[in-house]
Amino acid sequence: MLLDRTALLQLYLETKERVMQQKVRNILIDINGCLQGPTPVELHEALPELWRLIQLTNGGSFLIGACSGRELPYVRGVLHLLGSPNGWSIYESGLGIFHVQSETWIENLRITTEVRQVFQQELSARVKRILARYPGMVRPYKGNELHIALEMTTKATFSVEQFAERVQEELQDLLNQGLVVLHHSTDTVDLTTPGIDKGAGVLQVQDVTGIPKEETLGIGDTNGDIPMLSLVGFVGCPANSSASCKALVESKGGFVSQYSHAKGVVDCINHFLEAAT
């Protein structure tokens, strides 16, 4: 049954009111492109306010963690820079979760030896062919433990969307067989294992903390964050986010900041904390 505009507006308002009656108890923040901008300036300017918020978390009010496609050591370093918040963080797009204060990490149980072998063997030759086609324009990110990230350099003559389409053509048979998942951020095409994404990380954090995903605020900026944003109860994004990311946030009654990167992240957090008081 199709709803008219009045009914849709009423449904939106009721959903938004119900969500806002809940309390944010956990916050997950994407790092690259979201918290961190193209230069260190954006994060540096927002650090004092981020530190203030993280001190609130250490007082037990709520949890803050990261949600990143990068590897565990990278996420660990960023968390220390931010003041070692007390929440669990998702690393390598759901490969596992990490708690910086206790230096504890838990790998996703779906990552078996067989999964690793199939993923790495099937993709190794394909990725080499892709890199050979775009010398100097694309490079593999070296840090990830399992998942593959193909970064565009400043010499690239195409957009990340165009590059993602070309990678998809090369891997279409593997995609059809469900052996790999493709998504992209602002300058990187990511190849991940099926069933392992930031959404899977959200569920793992929920299991460990006991905090329902409906009481989690997710802040992201690109399509790679959509699995996380689709699951959590509260959503926000900075001004530099992709159109699809903004559309999802708006459809869930979330908050789109007028500020970019770290300043936008802080704005999102303060928006929801103030709404709850």
C-alpha cells in the first residue's frame, strides 16, 4: 500500500521521536575521510573538543570507538592519539574488534583458515593484473592483514567510481560466486570477504558490550560505512559525505553536519548528546 505525503511525514516524525527517546550509549566513528581529512589540519583543530568528549566517556557516560577499514595497528595508533577512549573499535571492515584500554582484540569467528586461503588465492593474480593496467595511478595498501585496499594516487585520471566499475568488471565472476565483496571510499576500492563488513563489526561490538545497536550512534561518510549506518539506531555524517551516505542518514532521521571531517564528527556527537539532555 502506497502512503501519501502526509502519512509519510507522520511516519517519519513518529520514527524520529521514538529514536530520540532512546539514549546514545555507544558511538562508532569512521576514521579515514570522516574523522581525518585530506590534511592534518582538520583533525588537529578538533582535537581539544574530541579530548573533552573522550574524557566524558572515561567517566562512564557512554562509549566511543572507531570503525575503520584500516588494520589493527593503524586503528590502535589513532585511538592513542585521541586519548584512548573506552569503547570497542572495529578494524579492517569487521575483521575484528579492539579495546585500546585493555589492549584486547577479538577476531570475527567467520575468518577461518579456509576463508583466508580462498580469499587470498583467488584475488592475488587478479589484483596484480589490475595494478599492471594502471601503473603509478593505483597502489595496494600494504597494512591490511587480509582485506585488499586499492588506493588511487594523485596521478589517477579517473574517479573512484569509475575505478570501482573497472575493478568490478575484472572480478565479476568472483562477485557473482559470492567470494568477494567490493565497495569504495573517497579514494580507495576495498575488496573484503563476504559477511565481513562494518555491519558485522557492529554486531560483534553489541555482543561484547551488551549495548543494543539501537543505542549506538554511527558516524560515517562513504558507501563503505553504509553497513554500519544501516544497523545502528542513531546516525550522523559530516558535510563532506557521499550523496548516498547523506541520503541514508536523512532517511533514518539522522543528522548531517554543516561541517566537514573531524569538526563535523564533533558536531554530530554534540547534536545527539544535547538532544538526549
